[in-house]
Amino acid sequence: MDTLKRRHLPHSPDGKQDNEFETVTLTDEKKPSFGTTKLQSKVIYFMIQHRNTIALTLLTILSFWTRFRLIDRSRKVVWDEAHFGKFGSFYLRREFYFDVHPPLGKILVGGSGWLANYNGSFGFESGKVYPDELDIGTMRRLNAFWGVMLVPLAFGTAHQLKMSFSACLVASTMVLCDNALLTISRFVLLDSMLLFFTSTTFFCLAGFRAYRNESFSVAWWAWLFGLGFSLGCVLSVKWVGLFAVALAGTYTLEDLWHMLGDLNMPKKTYLSHWLARILCLILIPLSIYVASFAVHFHILSNTGPGDAHMSSVFQANLNGSAVKDNPLQIAFGSNVTIKNSDYGGGLLHSHPHFYPEGSKQQQITAYSFKDSNNFWQLRYPRQEGDEEIAYDNATIQFIKHGDIVRLYHVNTNRNLHSHPIPAPLSTKHWEVSGYGNESTRDVQDEWQVDVLHGKDVHALTTRFRLRHIYLNCYLAARNNVLPAWGFRQQEVYCDRSPQKAGSIWNVEEHRHALLEPAPQNSFKSSFLEDFWRLNVAMWNTNNALIPDPDKNDILTSSPYEWPTVLSGLRMCSWDSKSIKYYLLGNPMVWWMSTFAILAFMASVAVYRIREQRQQMKDMTSGRWNQFWTVGKLFFLGWFFHYIPFYMMGRVTYIHHYFPALYFSVFMVPFLVEHFLRGRRRAYVLAAVTVAVVANFVYFAPFSFGMEGEIQQYKGRWWIQRWNLIENPN
């Protein structure tokens, strides 16, 4: 009976409790007897008793060493450091910028710059050498810390899921020795933070699951709170965090569904479970997400390159903003920029380029950035024989509801014009173009101001529509992105329907030589309005990141290439004088984890068929429960973080697979542990570890930097599709 241990097996398939005995080797409970001295025996016994702590400490030390080793070897801006280093600089200069990702990760990048005594003055142009006064080594180490912690978190997660010590060791070693996870952690990027909070989410989910039978205990609440906090953080770094939310949400709903079938559970207790999860898994993550934007707005109090993505009223509250000193009331002769008031709306824009089809006249677009081509002058309708009006010296006449105006493009001397020719994208509506000049009168250049509330037209706050006099349609833009000939700017057209969506505008910048600036504090914005507008702009811009069919981008890759390591990514210049980094996964880690995912799906199918045919008598309910419930978490984590990329229209890169890879890694030792016993299990796990470590060492130059001619690394060019030596055609 020394090898028998009573094990609680949660629920058998028929819903009855299974209290049978299983043979378990109690290695943790046996003292060694190797003919050693008493001191040696105590040391060995101590190491066995504390092996988890010892292994975790050693793995963490190795993780620090690999992530920090030669981290400042290259003093050039590497890959997306050009973006995220620049965003960190904006926080240090407190200048407002725009990006498609939520702000938490970039705030942390800015924090790493502050801790490194960086003042935010460097431009982070791609490939540029860092100045001596910028301690890029410290910045990279502070950002690499997030990648360091993946390894101990992987060990802890496996341990919480009741995997054996050997399986925990193999899972964490695979994370430690994956070259792609190592490389991505060594630069000023968001991915190490995304992976860190993804791993803390899974770690807390595993911990919460471990305490599922101790509901409402202190530990139960701590794990649940940690899970909600991690979800809020991962979502605040990148929207890819929604996939982690999907995993936690799926587990939670399944858990609550099983509780619903427990007829012994009081209704009050069941309701309390719902309320606890609503608090910790919805309200806390949402609060963290919103708070990250509150911090973002608070820090970025100065005008910057991202102003145009926000409402005009928001911009008026930024220090140094051009709209802060706007004259209040709009008059004929005013030079203005006109912003579409719809979420994500741009500024009315024109440039000396022409439509390739349709009228082939000058393009009119909506542009999301400040530009001199956004300025229009509001002029009187021109009659035949009228003399040129000097607006700067004329009597001021304020524009009111119902007035007819002509919008004159200041830089190209064209009038805003429309005619009964289909718009390039919204073909049910009319094209808007730049046409004519001061010597030619055309009734199709005239627009009536339709103020929504009141009669006067004020800068920033008055919302109005512009109705075309001749066609009786409304100037509109609805975030439709033009092709390359339109420079990916938004389409502007004349809307023939009476709907207001996309046809509401406001004056943003306002200049008039004869008018005084508005009184201070005339313009105030709402945080919730600003928060929502920025998120909509992020969504629209993210959706516009689509592949260019006319451009051969060697950095992008397709989702089908990722699981089998069919592509890598050059992170910097590839000349012989540069230190080169190649973002590529450890083939053994990626191939084995992909095979394990497929093997799990096949195993589940076989088990379900055997169960249907009542041939599962050789598997206890406890063993099946562990296989199904834990394996399902690994599989769903991989599934949610990988499969959605097949449905996305945006450009994709190899690093998008890294969160999915993290989940799939656990499946390898998990399946070995499930199918094998005794020495065979030990031999296979040892073989996996040796293969992973050997591949890691062989491909280590990709992560730590390659010097000289790339041809000397040709032996590592295992797959022709890798652009390590040359680019594929």
C-alpha cells in the first residue's frame, strides 16, 4: 500500500464521483538511499524536496542571461524600434500622437526611456545610429524584462495545471530556448509586454482553476482578481489581447454552465459566482483599459502629430495648438480647415493630383493629418462680371445658417465642385472635385451652409452640413479608403440621400486678419467622448492596414506559413557592415508544438469515438478529465490566438503568431506525459529537451546578432523560403 494514494477524481462522465485508487509513485515522499554519506543524503533530499524552487531559480537566471546578453551590441534602430521608440519619445516630450494600439505598452516604453535618463529628443529613424547620450542598452533591458518573465511564468502555469515536474521543466525550457521569443524580447517593442500579460493571464487562469473547489476563499479571490487585472493589461497593450479575453470568457461560461447543473448549489451562491466574475472579469479589465487612456491624455498635454485624429474641441485644450487662438465666429474671407465630425473623420483636403477615371479633375479627399493642403477660403458666390474681392480689407460679414458660399482651395486655386458623375468608390453618389478658378463662374461650385443647431457658425463647436445648390446633395466622407492613386486617403463625395451620417462637418482651424481670438476656456471636451473617438479612429486605421498588391513587402507573411516556420523576418539592414538579426523560431519548438496540436485534435476524436462505442474502460475518469480539461485550455489558447488571422484583411507578420505559439508549447510535454509512462516518458522528454537546446544554440546568432557576410551563415538556411541569404522571387 506504500505506492497507493487516494486521489480525488472530480467528476466522471456519468456525473458520479469516482473514488477508485490509482497507482502513483511517491518520489517526493521517499528519502534517497544511495549508499551516500549523511551530509550528501541531506543535500540530495533537500534538492528533491525543493526542486521546483531550484529549477525555477535556475531557469529565471538563464532567462535573464539570454535576454540581456549582448543586448546593446547593435547601436542602430532595429525594426519597429522606429515606431515604438518614437512613441516613447512623445511621452517624454508630452506631445500628442496617434497609433493603432492602446497606450499602456507605449507608456511603459516611455517609462523605460525616463529611467534611462533619455530626454525624448531622438527621432528613432529606421537604421539610424543611436547618439551616445541615449542609453539604448538600459532601455532595451527594461523592455526585455517582460520577456525574461515568460520562462518562470511558463513553469508556474504548468505546475498549476498539475503537470509533472519533468513536464514543467520541458515546457519552460521550450519557452526559454525559442529563438523567436528571445529575439523579440531584446528590442524596444510591444511584443514582449503583450506576451508577458498573455502569460500572466494564462497563469492566473490556471491558478483560479486550481482553486475552483474553494470558492470565495482568499486565494480564490486573489487568482480571480489577478486574472481580471491581467486581462485589462493585455488588452491595453494590443487589441490582440481580446483573444486572451476570449479564452478566459470561454472557460468562465463553461464553468458557470456546469454550476447551473449542480442542483445542490443554492441560487444565492450561483448568483454570487456571476457577480464575482462580472466584477473581476469585466469591470476591472474595463477600468484598467479606460484608465490607460486617462493616463495617456494626461501625459500628452502638448500639441503633436496626432492632433488631427481627435475632435477639434479636444485639440483646443492642447498646449501650443493652432486652434487654441481661433477667432470664434466664421466670416466670409476666413481661411479654415474643415473636419468631418464622424468618428475617425478626416480634414477636407485637396492636392494637385487628378482622378484617373470619372471627371479626371483634381482630387478631393479627407486627410487625417495636418497639412497646408487642408486650408480653404470661404468666399462669396461669384457672379459674372464681379471684381476680385480683397477679403482682408472688406467689411466683415459673418456666415449664418442658409448662406451660400464658395470653398476656394488656397494652395491650388481650385473651387470645391461637384457634378453628376459617379464617385470613385461610392458610385451611387456624385463625385466631388477641384475645378475652376476666379475667372470662371460655375453654379456647381456653390454650397449652402446648413447649421444643425442655431444660426451662427462658430469654430470647433458648430456642426453643419454643406448642401450642393445645383445637385441638392451633401458633402460627405465615411472612412472609405481610396486606392494608391488617392494616397490611401478617405473618399469625399456628394451624398444624394438625406442621411446625416458622414455629412456633418465643423471648422477646425480658423484664420482671419480682422478677427480677434476667442476668449480663453471657450472650448471644453469630454473625456468619454475623446476616449470613444480615439478608439474608433484606431479601429478604422487598423482596418486600413491592408496589403498593397503593387508592393512586394518581404517583411510580411501569411498565417499558413507560421506553424511550420516557413518564413522569417529580416529586422535590419543586411549589408556586411551591419549587425544583422533574423526573427525566426526554433524549428524544433515550432514543429513539435504544431504536431502536438494536431495530435491532440486526433486524440480527442479517437477518444470520443471510443467513448461512443463504450470502449473507454481502460481510462479512469480522473485521467480523462485531466486530459480533456487541461488540453482544451492549451488548444483554445492556440486556436483563439491563431485562427482569427485567417479572417483578417490587414497585413500580417510572423510575430503575430507568438502568443499562439506560447500556448502550443505546453501541449508537447502534456501529451508525452499523457501517453507515456516510466522510462519511456523520461527518455522522450529528455530527447525533446536536447533537440530544443541544440537547435537553440545552432540558431543563436540570429538572436544575438550576425556579423560580416551573411553567406557564412548559409548552413543555417534550412528552408528555401527563408530570406536569410536571398529574397524569394
